[in-house]
Amino acid sequence: MSNILITGASGFVGNSLLNELDKGVDSIRLLSRRDSFAGKYDIFQAELNANSDYADALECVNVVIHCAARVHVMNDKVADPLTEFRAVNTEGTINLAKQAAEAGVKRFIFVSSIKVNGESTSNRKPYTAFDTPTPEDPYGISKAEAEQQLLELGKETGMEMVIIRPPLVYGEGVKANFASLMRLVGKGFPLPFRFINGNKRSLVSVYNLVDLIKVCIEHPKAANQVFLASDDHDLSTAEMVALMAKVQGKVNIALPVPVWCFKFVGKLLGKQAVIDRLVGSLQVDISHTKNTLGWQPPYTVEHGFKLAAKQPAKN
């Protein structure tokens, strides 16, 4: 296949990608903050920032798959979150990409985020790859700025850019809210989500996302494109919880609490953003991805949920 450099290989997506590519790539090397894979791969340790030198890591590399990032976190406590996110996700990404172009790298695959499009599709059509970016938080802004600068760099240098925007990614080892909800359902707790059935959310299993990244490594039509990713099977919150119960062999004890109650409590506690994610919609249209690449998500939502339930990661 290719000589590939992966960043962020110790992360959730990067590690799954590494395990899959290990089966058929000519050469894999890793750019990482720490040596988590001692003895198995060529590891180049460096921070992702505007000043690091990546020349040694990029030597003889054909494709860079950039998964590393300062990830989105709830209730970020730093004084200036946007500056912190830009330092890694924008400035660090562009520094790496510029050096990759100088080293003769053919293709640069950037794992971005649906947050570039925005936070919600409630009362609107699903997001597409051609929408004007409307990021709302520092993480999304930093990713959007990186995308824009990457596409400009691609035009200047001829290095092919591929941008992939996933929504929530899940699978075995997933953390945060998805894992917490999976554990609650697995313990058989009654949950008040029966009436949250009018929303729809797009998800993508890490197995489908990795498959899409693999296609983008060499597909000629992937060059200089933006692709949205999903399982192509959107779920309401009620459907999501029901499927979590099914894959764990549990009875779905869903209490009939009206949606307006959630919104009222969210407003009362100043947690509207949290409630919006619970009761609102965030859908993506992956028609461009499927039509351009001839790609279909190979794994079902149930497949991903079963593996996510296997060993829910503790936060």
C-alpha cells in the first residue's frame, strides 16, 4: 500500500486505525508525545505545536493520517480555551502539514469533527460536506481554521488534502457520556427517556470510521475533498437506549417523562447545552461520501453497540 505516518495512535480512533492498517501496509511509523508501542514501530516523539521539527518522522512517508488533537472536553477549566485549542489543533496541524509538503508527502488525511458544521440540526436539514462552517465552541473553531488552512496549503503545494468530519465515535473502549450511559443501562436502572423519540442523532462506529479512512488512503477521488462520516443509521435517544439494553441482554425500563420537563430542568440549572444534546438532533448527510468514494459503512449500528458494551471504559 503506502508508507504511512499516523499521529495520535494511542488515542481511541488512532489506535483502532493502527490495529487495522498493521495487517497490510508497507510501513507504519508513529508520531507521538510518548512511546506507547515500544519495539513494534518506529516511534518519533514530539509535541504537536507550531515549533516542533518533524523532518525525521516524515522521511520517505507517502501518506500522513493526522488523528492527534487537543480533544473536546466539557467544562474546560483553562483560562483561554480557544488559544489552547488553536495551539494544537490549528497551529500544530499546519506546522505538520507544511513540513509534510516539504518532505514530499503525497496525501494528508485530517480527522476533523462535525463540530465544524455546528452543534445541532434541530429544525433544519442534516449537515452536508458543502455547508458553510458554523462552529460554536473553541474546539470546533480550531478544527475549522485548520481545515481552511489545510485546503489553502494544498492548493499552494499540490499535496492532496482529505478531510473527514465524524460525529460521535463509539466502539469498544469508548469513554465519556456514551460509556456512562451504556453502564447505566447495563445495570438495569430505570431511565426517563421513553418520550425522547422525536430527535435523531448520527453516530459512527470506530470500525466504520477506520474503514472510511482506509479507503481515503489511496482512492483517487478522495483528493482535496471534505467527507462527513456516519453509520448511515440515525437514532433517537429512546432508540439508542433501547439498543444499548438489547445488546446487553437487559430489559429497557424507559420512563415516560415529557421532553419539556428536560428543557425546563436544563434552563433552571443552566445546563441547556447538556439537555440539547440529549433531546435535540444532530444528523449528517453522507451522500457525498458514498457517491464520491463508492463507499458504504460495512458495519451495522448493532455491531458497534455490542462491542462498545463489551468492556465499557471507566472515565
